[in-house]
Amino acid sequence: MKATLIILLSIITMGSVFAQEKFHDFVVKDIDGNEFAMASLKGKKVMVVNTASKCGLTPQYEKLESLYKQYGNENFVIVGFPANNFMNQEPGTAEEIKSFCSINYGVTFPMMSKISVKGKDMHPLYQWLTEKDKNGIEDSSVSWNFQKYLIDEKGNLVKVLSPRTDPMDEDIIAWLSN
């Protein structure tokens, strides 16, 4: 009886470890409302950024686009997630956000539909990004617009960067160059 119970508990424990979601397991909606599978990013380094159009940090779009143009190819992608969690600085509709990014900053990196990056309605992807028991690396909280999460080619969280970290920061460039 004890041996059976131990085996059963081992199987249950192993099952829960293998059932844990990974970055590449998530499917989100892009800015046009189409499904976007993070699995399509396997083998690429990914920078996930929560964005806003009416923030003091909004000009970071320009450097994010420069970074994407310089390093974005089959090995790197930036994924932007508009969010209205901080002082209502992203009030626009998907079409308004898309137009704003294109007209003002020439954004060509993938933009997703607006989500919540904190609070009770936090998107499951951001739960994974911010909770150590889900990402296996560290707990964090999204402190403001333009916080950056670096994900490696295997879908592992590598680093969390402050919203004020310049997208062309030497640590980011070094990470991309490895």
C-alpha cells in the first residue's frame, strides 16, 4: 500500500511539473485580432514589452524599432503588448494604437491586442512572466509602461529590465550578440 501511494504521488508530481506552461505554449491575439502562437517564435530571442501611446516613455518605440531593424531577423523579435494599466496611458482601440505606432514611429515589430499586465485581470502570459512558480526564474511586477522581458530561444525567461532601460542598452546588445 505504501509503495503504491509513493508511486502514485510521484506520478502526480511529475505530471504537474510537465503540465507547467512554457512561454511557447501561449497563444495571444495580435493587434488585428488574429491568433498569434508564441510557438512560432521557437528558436528566436524575444523581447516582450508592455507599451502605451500617451506615456513619457512612449518615444522608446523609436529605439525599439531601431533595435528590431538592426537585430530582428530569424533570430530575434520584439513583441509589443499595449496595456492601459498605468494612469490610462493607452486608452485607444486596436486600430488607433496600430495607426499611432505606424504613423509616429514606423513600428514593424509584432504588436498584440491590448491586455492587462497587472491586477486581477492580468493576462496569463504576464502571469507567467511575473511569477517564479510559473517561469522558474524570478518573481517580478510590471512597474510601468515599457518594462522589458528577455526570453531565450528555448522560451526561458532570461532577464527582466526596468521600463527606463534604453532599448539600445549595451546589456541588451550583448545578449543579442551571443
